[in-house]
Amino acid sequence: MIGTHIDFTTSTPVPGTMDVTWIHGSSSAKHNTDPDIQVHSYNEHTFALRQNKAVNYEAPFLFLLFGDERVVLLDTGATASAEHFPLRRTVDELVERWLVTHPREGYELLVLHTHAHGDHVAGDGQFADRPDTRVVAANRAAAWAYLGLDKPGDAGEVDLGGRVLECVATPGHHEAAVTFYDRYTGLLFTGDTVYPGRLYVSDWPAFRRTVDRLVELAESRPVTHVLGCHIEMTTKPGVDYPVFTTYQPDEPPLQMTTSQLRDLRTAVGEVDGRPGPHAFADFIICVLPQ
């Protein structure tokens, strides 16, 4: 049975909701009752997932975007074990549920990454034997080649079947970093380059160029939300939760704005490559020894 074609072309982004209270750990990890993975439906074709902080303190966010011919999973989290982090099962359930409403044959899963750090690729192995699935390695050579990227700032596209993601090479945090822009929702997926937390910079000149590139992109596209992969700040301006924190009851929202993206560009100018942490209201720029 083949379902009706879905038209993902739109002159303005299709709305969704970020009205969600994210799981954020508990004061006693031993007694944590949160799900291993929280699933939030932004709209019927777009999902955000968060890993339980009791399973891994990084608690990364992952994103599942459905197109007419395939669905893409952006990142696979911080834990390899399917027992402790049932990502494959969760994704399969979401795909099966979506296919009930939108039946089609040979529907594919594509796994891509925002970058290659361990807390974003650990679950790759869970999809190794999944039918109709392609897992693109997160290293720069493999990922950038698949996306048609050659050098920093380059842009390419991934077509999910009418739903097109723009892909931009955005190193600085990691040499293989990629930012994804979804034309359908206007969501800008920035990985660990921009999020409400500690922005670790391994290559300062590349990071500076990347931030300029992202502001340029956001000023030429309708961006609804900037979505990174972590929350590490508190709601007190300039104050973060320490590394390894497993309980964050006072988190700001995951979603950021294009105004905050411009604030980051201003902050980059102020930091000017000086090593160490530099705290600003909504993020902390941490320049690693170059």
C-alpha cells in the first residue's frame, strides 16, 4: 500500500511547538523515573528526542525528520547499549507509527551527524543491521563527501523526498561539524556549535568564520528556532551547570533565536581568540588551547 504524496514545499515555514518540559535528571539518579528517551513531537513530521541524564550526563538532543521517501535521524546519542539507551527501538516505533498514517513501501532511514564527538555517534551500531538504512560515518571525509561539502562554509542538500535539508560545513567546535537547515519548518540544527551551554572551540579562526556563516544563513532564510544538542546553562544569565551534572531543574529552553545568534557573533568579536572560558548571558565560549 502506498500513501498519498506529501507536499513539503512551502513559502513560509510550517509551524510546530516547542512547548515542552524536558526531562532534566533527578536529585537521585538511583531513583530516576524519567524515560530513557523523551520524545517530543514538534509537528507530525518532526520529532526531537532527549537522552536521560541518569543514563548519560551529556543528555544530548537528537532529531528525527520525515520526508516523502525517507526519514533522517540527526545524531545517535551518547550511549551504545540498546538496553540502557533503546534508540533503535524508539526510532522504529516512531517510523512504524508514522507509516500507519502515511503508508508507503521501501521507506528508508538515513542517519547523519552534526559532528563526530562520542556523545553524538555512540548509538550508530544499533542501526548496523537495520533494513533500508544508511548510516553515514561522522568523520569529516565520509560525512562531508556524502553531503557534497569540500571546504568550510560549503553548502549542500539532502532530499528526504520533497523535504530538503540544506547542509553547511561549519567547523570550529569539531573539524567535521555540519549545520542543517530544514526549509519545511525553518529549524536550524546547529549541533554543538551553538546551544545554551559551553561552546568549546578547538579551532578559533574556523569558529569565527562559522559563526559569521551562520548569521549570514539566518539572515537569508526564515529561521523559526536555532536548535543545538545540549542544555548546560541555568536560567541565571551567564551561569552554567558544572560538567557531569545529572540534575538540572533550572534549565532555559533548548531553542534559541536568531537574535542570540547575532549576540554570539558580537561575543566572538569580544573574545578575539583569548584562551579560556568567557561567560555571556546565554552561553559560555570556551576557547581551547590552539
